[in-house]
Amino acid sequence: MNIYITRHGETEWNKRKLVQGWKDSPLTEAGLLGAKQLRERMKEVKLDCVVSSPLFRAYETATIIVGDRAVPIVQNETLKEINCGDFEGYSFIEIWQKYPEMKKAHELDPLNFKYPNGESLVEFNHRVVEGFKKLIEKHHGQDILIVAHGGTIKGLTSYMIEKADPYDWFKEVVDNCSLTTIQFKKSQFSLVEYNDTSHLKIDD
């Protein structure tokens, strides 16, 4: 079983370094191009199913990658990005200037810090991992592409390959429209490639 994982294309809020969470912003021209370039790279890759976060930036990326191929796209709620609640739509510079006490609490315990009206990293990671276990069981033996988000992918790869440092959870995320490939065989995960962006060619 091959598990291909990509992050959605670049969005307007990505460019402006704003927290997105469960809110959405449109894909940029670069984001649309990246999805098309990944489609080209994967056109000969066998896919039985594409599983996407229902957030529009991920689902739109998934539809572009699939193109006219007869591959079903299944939306999966557990693949959504962390719910950042009241912080969504603002930059962390703005947030920490307004809520310095929350910045200190986050620095002291990033795993259990709960975004106001949102989730904690512990809650988020539990949702992602438990959902992924069910996903693998449902699609066992199939080759699947997962289209999700930076934080979500950190949770997935942390579960399969290497435990992530919670203090760097959102600092070292994969690039938009990058490709990570993992093989699942005899109940073991093995990393084939991680955050590969060789297909993202930029014309001079």
C-alpha cells in the first residue's frame, strides 16, 4: 500500500502569514500552478482513491490533481487543520502583541495550550491520528493520496515515521503541493520520500 501525502496549494493567507485553521482563503496563482504541476507528476501513478480535508483549499487542490481521472475524492473531517478559534485570520505577531499572557502559556506548554474557542495540539493530534487509523483500515491495500494541511501532515508523519517536537510543530511544515510518499507493508510504515518539491518548476 502506497500512501501519498500533499499539502494544499498556497493560499492568500499563506502569503500574508495569517492563521487559517478552519477558515479558508483562495488559492493563489502559485497555488493553482503547484496543484497542476503535482497533477502532471502523478499522472502515471496508480491511485485508487484521493482522501481530502473538506476545507476548500485542500479539496480544490485535490480536484485539480485528479483532473479528468476516474479517481474518487472522499472528504474526511479528521484531516482538517487544527481549529485555531479566535486566532484565525490574524498573524501570530498581532496575536501575541494583543495577548502576551497567552504567548507565555503557549511557550510553556504548546501541547496543552488551547486556542480560544478552538483545539489544543493534544486534541488536534488525537483527532488526526485516530481518523488516520480508521482511514488505513478502510482503504487497506489501496494506493491513496491524502490532501491536507501543514499541521495535519505533521501529525500524520509524526505517527508513522518520527515523533515531532511540539515546540516546532508549525515551524517545520511541508511545502505547499510537495509530495511525501510512505509505504505501508506488513503493518510497518517506511518513508520513501519526504517533502519533495522537484516537480514545482518555476519558469524564469
